[in-house]
Amino acid sequence: MEDKITYRGRSINQQDISTIIKIIAKYPEGSRRFISQEICRAWNWRQPNGFLKDMVCRSLLLHLESKGLIKQPPPKCTPPNPLANRKRPTKIDIEETPLECSLKDLFPISLKQVRRTRFEKVFNSLVSEYHYLGYTQPVGEHLKFLAFSSGRPVACLTWSSAPWYIDARDKFIGWSKEVRQKNLHLIANNTRFLILPWVKVTCLASYLLALNRHCLSKEWERLYHHPLFLVETFVDTQRYRGTCYQADNWIKVGETTGRGKLSKSNKAVLSIKDVYVYPLSRNFKQELSLSSPYPLYSKERPC
């Protein structure tokens, strides 16, 4: 085999291959899931929240098997793929009486993290019906927030894992490829932001961005056991000007290439978007550039 294989940021050498082969041989009747978990334990290969990187490991094993480097036991079953035929979220009717007023007339505004709560179906329905990109189930770490005024939903915000490589962002931070691989989980991407179409309130969008920023890292740490030090978003300038992000003092650091995350072409195949970021910590560049992954439980917290 080649001296080293890099998969999802992990370098795999001949010793790692030997470990995998020994574990497979030790548990000839073990399921592929069991074997991948044993490998994760042997390597102490874990997510920032402490859970085993079981799914990533299973993908790695398939990759190694395709190269003829290992031989896995036959699968014991073929579980259904919940993503293969995912249905559009069920539409949930809510009050759509127009709201056209000043921002102060909406007060008090509450912002609730609704993932894994009874409001998540409402959130999914609203994004599916009214966001121009529709609803897509986020993959990886993510949170969903609903903004309420007098008990009525007025806006939705989704924060997801940051894309693997964004040139403008990475140059702004100044981190190396190796450090990015270890610390990317300390950044979140604002993948959906929806003000409901019947809500016409000046400055509401920038107000909600600020409100969400102040609680985001705490909510993220509650679920994933690590803080956030930077947030980012992409603005499609063919549709929007990024006014609310500018009003909330986000920093424009450049543009996307338009090539897409899986494209091998040097030509743009997607619309080019502006890249905005907002630091959640005064020392965010130092925190993001630590040579070792951020500890799960630190006394230091982002502001």
C-alpha cells in the first residue's frame, strides 16, 4: 500500500491497517458496526462530544476494502436508508395574519432552540414551505431556533457544521490545513435564515442575528460539549445584499469559488456567494489555531 492514506482528516498507515485486520480476525462473527466501534476504541477515535466516530469509521472500512487492503465480514443485514426517500416535512398551519409594525411593538421576542422538541416539526414545515432553498435535513452537528412574538413564530434560523474548506475564511483565520482538520468543529454555519413572509418589521433580521449569537455557543456546548468561536454564512448576491449581516457587524472576508464541495473542475458551476463571519470570542484566532483539539470541558468560555 501507499505509505499513508488520509481519510476525513485522519492519516492511516500500515500499522493502522494491521490493527484493523487483527480486530476483524478476533471477532469473525462480529457485525460491521461492532468491529468499527472496536476500532474506534482502539484508536480512541471520538467526536468532540466524546462519542465514537462509528459512522466515519464504517465509511473508512468500506474505502479500505475497495482498495483491497482489508476484507470485512459480510453484512448481517441491510438497514433501510432513512435519507433515500425522505419525505417533505408535513405542512403545519399557523397564524398568517400580517405583522407590519416597528421592532419594539414585537417585544418581547423569545428565541427557542427547538431541535428534539415538539416545535421541531413546526420549524421544518416553515422552512420547507417558505425558504427559497427548502428544507434539507442538516448533517452533523446542528441546532434549530424559532423566534416567537406573543406566542407566534416569526423567524427560523439553522446553524450547522462548517464546510470543510472555504479559502476566504481560512485565510482570514490564518490556520494551517492540519489545524483546520482538528478545530473545524469550533465554527458553525448559518445555513438557513427565514423571516416569515407575512412579517414586515424593519431591523428584525439583524436583531435576531444578534440575539442568536449571544446564546448560540452556550446551546451548542449543552448538546455537543464544546464551544464555538466563530460563525459564518454565505450570501447569494444574485438574491440578497447581506444587509442584515452588515447591520449586525458581520465581516465580509471574500467570496466562494462557486465550484461546490465535490467538484473537481476549476470552473464555477454554482452561484458565487459572499462569505461573512462573526467572531464569538475576542481571541478567536488563537483559539481556532491551537495545535491540539479544544478540550471538551475547559474553564475558558467564549464571550
